[in-house]
Amino acid sequence: MIAGWQNGRIAGLSAILLVLLPVATPADNTTGWVDEYRAPATRLINEATRDHFAWNRLASLTDGIGHRLSGSPQLDRAIAWAAAEMKRDGLENVHTEKVMVPKWVRGAESAAIVRPSRQPLAMLGLGDSVGTPRDGLEAEVFIVHGFEELEAHAADLRGKIVLLNGAYTSYPESSRYRRAGAARAARHGAVAVLVRSIGPDGLRLPHTGALDYAAGGARIPGAAISSEDADLIDRMATRGDTVVVRLQMDAHTEPDVESANVVGELRGRERPDEIVVVSGHLDSWDVGTGATDDGGGCIVAWEALRVMKKLGLRPRRTVRVVLWTNEENGGRGGLAYRDGHRAELGRHVAMIEADNGVFAPLGFGFSGSDATRQTLAAIASLLAPIGASQIVRGGDGADITPSAREGHIPALSLEVDSSKYFLIHHTQADTIDKIDPDEMAKCAAAMTVMAYVIADAPERVR
Ligand SMILES: [Zn+2]
């Protein structure tokens, strides 16, 4: 049929096709502009990965200042250091934004089996826990392996120390035991709770992390013990022994203190009122030095601005780095940003958080419309040279979520090879030696390219 058509008719049809084609192949039409960014993306990747600047800056933070629990003098020092360093980088509008944060103090703590044999336990009190009486408490242990078993034995828990020894499956699932174990055991009269550490089996390391008490409910001390110690107690009980543990914790909460989010910008050259946020949280737990959680995330987010500035690549829109305070035990930094920036949330084009470690980058998590996902996938394709071109489900960062929800802002999370993350998460082993400088530089490159292209896109990414 086509072969028999007159030339004129074919020409006429072609004209119609030319008009229709863009509608028929939206992928090419809506993301073709990304091709223009291949050259700048290559320059940004090369600059971010040509040395170990990011790793060395992280070492200044973790070796020079140490861990950064909310309310600690170390966090105050880290905030002042970050603001001063941002100014040295030549970032614009560098300032701190006041946030009142809880001040939980761990104090001295210990736990030991006293029956059937005397053995010290590798333990860490859970964040926001109350302490024990000054001289500690001693009680028989009752073991459960999940909340169903706990409820089934509600009548057996009075006066006991409950050990929640649920196998580690995934962080979201297993961390419920740490979060809610104390509140649920307290309801049935338990005097304390021990939780099997939330993480894959390691080298007898306890993992801390926050617990949540029920409003108006009894508050009992909560601590994590290493998986090896949890299994030791379980074996003793299985053999028919009565296990008695002695727990001593000085933990307490003092009145809220002043802290701050640290903010710096590279102002947009055409639409400075439109904002792309890159971020990580500067606070950490008080064990290890918060290198992976989340000093590394802070530095690679910040690198986006430093690298663009160094290359003289100023995007159309403003790129703003925010180093959040108090992610670990309160989330007050993210909430304060939402409240303090309410009037401009509508002008936030995207918010990105790096809080999954800075191991080999894979791409970004994003939850939102298919159209936006398609745009982000096209941008991420620029990261193929460093293996970071995936767009996967996710995108929730603890600190960006309050603003992103309220402002309907596209939210992205840096996704990395997380196989090592939960081994060291919230432990004494969260130190910079676990971080490979080349992998960290690639994370910085991924953050830089994603932020740059979203901020410079001809049309606002929605
Ligand atoms: Zn974190």
C-alpha cells in the first residue's frame, strides 16, 4: 500500500507525523535535553574524583572533633567548624539556623549475667532511655523472640528483665524491637528490656539507637546487647537455667539545649529563589565517630557546592547544602527547617539526603510520579561512568521528609552498596577506616551531578 502512494501524499503524511511524533515518544522529547549535560557532568565527575578531598575533610571532622551527640560540646564544635569551612570554600549565605534539641546523656553503664555464671555483657544503653536506680537493678530474664510471643506471655513479665531476641531480618522490620520493646514490656510490668542488637551478626558489637516510650506509659531502662550475648542467654535458658542479669545505667535526659542546622548556598544565576537542597545530618550517636552515619553523607552533599564552585559552574537555580542537627534522637533539625522555611517550600525544586553511607554509589532512591522518575533516570544515566545510574524506590530521608511531604517536593536519597552499613551502624566501629576514599569521591560526584542538572534544567523538574 505505501509503495503505491503518490509522493505528495507521503510528504503530507510526513508533515503530520512530524507533529505527532513527539507525543508518540514522550521519553525522547521530555528528557532529550539531558544530553546537553554530558560534558559538564564529565567535568564534575572528574573534579570530584580526582583526589581524596572529601575523605580528608571527613577525617578532619571525625578525627579532629569525634562523635557528635545532640547537646554535646562536640556537636557545637562541628557546627562552628562546618560553617567556617563553608566560608573558606567561598559558599554564599553561610549561616546557622537555631534549633532546640533534646540532651540525652548516657553516663556510666554496664550489664552482666550473675546467674548461672558471672559474665559481663557487651551492651549499649538505648538512646533516650531512662537509667536504672543508682545501684542498678537485678532480675530474672524472660526471653521472647518477637512481639507476638511477648504479648502471649504478658502475665509472665512482671518484675522481669525482658530479652527481645528476635532474629535480624531487615532494619525497618527489626528496629521495631529497639523502638517499641521497652514500652511494650513496661506495659506488662517488666523492670527493664534488653534487645538483641539490630544488625547482622558482627564481632560481639552492641548497636545503640533510639527507643520510644508510650505517652503516659511506664518508662523502663532499655539497652542493646550483642547478638552473641543474646544467644548466650538464650542457650542458658533453653538448657533450663534461670538467668539473672544485673543492669546499671546512669542515663538521663536534661532540658533542651540550643543547636543549629548549618546552611550554605551557591546562588542560582537566573532563578535564585528556586532551590535544590542537598543534605546530610551532622549529629551522630556517642559511640564511634559517626563517620558513616552520617559525617560522610554531610561531606558528599557539601561537595556538590564546592565542586561546582571550583569549576565555575553556577546553575540557574540555587543549590543549598543543609547539615541537619538531631536526626538520631529527635529529628528536630528537619522539623525546624520545615517550620522556618514554610513560605519558600513551594520554591523547593528537589531535596536530596545522603544518609545511607558513602560506600560505592548505585544511584538514587525516589518515590513520586512516573514522569519525574523518567527525568531523574535520564539525569542518572550521566552517572553510568561511576556505576551510579539507578533510580530505585525510596527517597525518604529522615530530615527531608517533613519538608518534602508538606511542600510536595520531589525527595531523593543517595543509594549505595549497603552490605557493610548495618554491620557498623550505631556502634563503636563507625569510624572512618571503614570508608574507601575512592568510593566516597564517587558518592560526591553522584550528588554533584544530580544536584547540578536538576538545578540547571531549562524547565523546572516536577
Ligand atoms: Zn543517619
